[in-house]
Amino acid sequence: MANPVLGILTLYLNEKRVLEERPVYQRMTSAARRLGMDVFVFTPEDVNYKQDRIHALIYDPETRHWSRKWTTFPQIIFDRCRIQKSKRFERLKYFRAKYANHLFLNRPMRNKWTVYRTLSQDSRFRPHLPETRMYHSSRDLKEMLDKYPLLYLKPFNGTGGRGILRIQKDKGRLLIQGRDLSRRIIRPQRVLPQALLGRLSSWNLKERKYLVQQGIQLKLDNGRVHDYRMLVQKNGNGVWEVTGCAGRVGAAGSVTSNLHGGGRAERMDDLLRQWIGNEAHVARIKQHADAFGLGVARFLEQAYGGLCELALDIAIDRSGQIWLLEVNPKPAREVFARIGEEETYYKAIVRPLEYALWVYSQRSRSKGLKSRTSKRRPRTRPLQGSRTGHQSILKNNEGPGLI
């Protein structure tokens, strides 16, 4: 019997067809083979939409080489596509719409603003959400500055720390720091409150759909910001589990902790001890964080449909309060390799594969059950000359076998 096939759907980063996570896909392919599953990688540009065939990228763990091969659609698709401003992303939208009835491990989630509003509907999560509003006018910024000493301005569809600004009250002035849209650190500026809008005019906050978010004070004694990346995944039984959580410390002068922006990874325990100090308090915080992460994952799956993994960027203030900064439905997992947690990193690679096998077995079992039920269903003799009765019998006998 042939192995089930998982197709990893991704996007090229540029016109040269560079893949961002090629090493991760190589490890997934090797792990999948040991589990009895075949894997290939493809993008919407590799699909022949007339013939429903794919010019797939296939990795051979033995030769350590990639090759191309035309193949049929996989039984399951694992969507790893991240937001891009490109024609490639427009092609992805077409692919998702055309093949919406195919079996996907995970469905797309919405933008940061919609996810925030969704979570805000549940009283369990509201105390953990920094107040956030969409920027419509200078009034939004002024009202938030009146309430909080620290704000973050974020593009509502941004990724990787690009285009994020940090505004902090500082001795009668406002300190502006951040990263531009190319992720470069911008030079800090101190301005009078009345000069703020002039300094921000070139950022086009309304046109670029920025969010204004309550800032949480997260600077360590060395002046660098920090937070935590929690990875929550479905296991081989279809149950949500916390795979791991790691600390991230931003680069000097950075307002974000992103590893791609020069940040470094640290073990959660080490960073929490440095930040909180009390060992018993640290243990309670970790327990609460795990429960919180699982609750968020279950809730968002109910809201948006099938998901298989989420990364939660969380902040923990000096009092131990947990704050949810962002939810990432297409998480990287390299943070665990960087802190030397090899077992956690291996789980992060393997769990989507184990979950895919579970989904495949559930679908196969359901299909087999429907087929057997269909065969056992007694045939009803239609009324003489009744075409409607004949059509009804065909529909009842054929329907259960279709997916």
C-alpha cells in the first residue's frame, strides 16, 4: 500500500525562486519517511491548473539532493505561506479558492486586528491583551498617549518586526524608536508632543493600516527588550500541546526581539529568573502561560477552522502578568535549535507530520465507514414510472462515498 502524501505549500521569496525554509523542509522530509509518509514541496506557481498536476520539489534524504517531478495532488496540504506584497501572493489566493475543498492541515487566519477583536470577545483573554485600536486619525494616537506612557505602532499585516515604531514618554518629550519597512533600525529621536505628527507624517499610518497598541515595559537591565515565543501544536492524536517556549532578546537599539532582526534566543527559565527572580513565582508563571497558550489555540481554531500549530509571542511584566503580543499561524521553529533544546526542536518538526497522519487515518476511516454504510443500505423500489424516485436512489447510494 502506498504511503500517504503530504504536500507542503509555500511561496518563493523572489523571482529567482528562492525558498525561505528549505532546510526545515529537508528535515521534515527525512522525518516523514521514518513515519511512513511521503512529502513534497510546491508553490502555487508550480501548479498546472488545467490538468490539476504539480511540478513538485522532492528532496532525497539519501543523496541530499532536490529534484523536480510532475505529480498528482497530495492527499493533504500543509499551508506554510506567509503574507507577501507580490503577484505570488495573489496567485496563492487563487490557489486557495480553487482548491478550497481539498484537505488542508491548517486554514488561513486573519490579520492582527481581526485576531485581536476575536480574542477580545472572550473574557478569559481580555485581561491579557494590550489595548489596541486601528489608527484612523491623530485622535487615536493622542488618546492612547494620554492613557499609557509607552505605545507601539504596528502594520496590521506586518511580519518580522518590519515597520514597527515605539513611542515612549520621556521627561516631557517623546522618544521615537523603531525599524523601517526593510527592518533596518532607525535613529532614535526625541520630539516635543506637538511635533510628533509631523515626524510621523512620512509613515502614512492610515494608508498603511497601522495599529496603535499599549506598550508593555520589557527592557532588561542592559536596555534590550525581550519576550517569549511559545509554540503550540496538535499532536499525533489531534490534541493541542505546548511543544516549547523560548526567550528572545532583541539586538542593541532594537524595539523588537525578532531573531531575523538580530535578536538572540535564550532558555525561558534563565530569562524568567533574571526578570522575575523568585523561583516559585517563575514555576507558576510557566504553568499559567502553558494553560493560556492552549486556551488561545483552542479558541482560535473554533473561530477560524482547522489549525495545526500556532506561535504565541507573549510578554511577561515584572509582576508576572502574561500579555499576548501577537499570534503567528505560520511559525518558525529555529528558536529551539538556537538554545540547544534538540528534543523540543525535533518535536516541533515532527508534530505536524504526526498530526497529518492522524488526520489522514481519520479521513480514511470515515470514508470506509461511509462506504460500508452505503453498501448495507437497502434499496427501495421506486414507484412505477417515477423518475424522481430513481434519481433519489442514485443520490443516496453514491453520495456517502464522495468527499
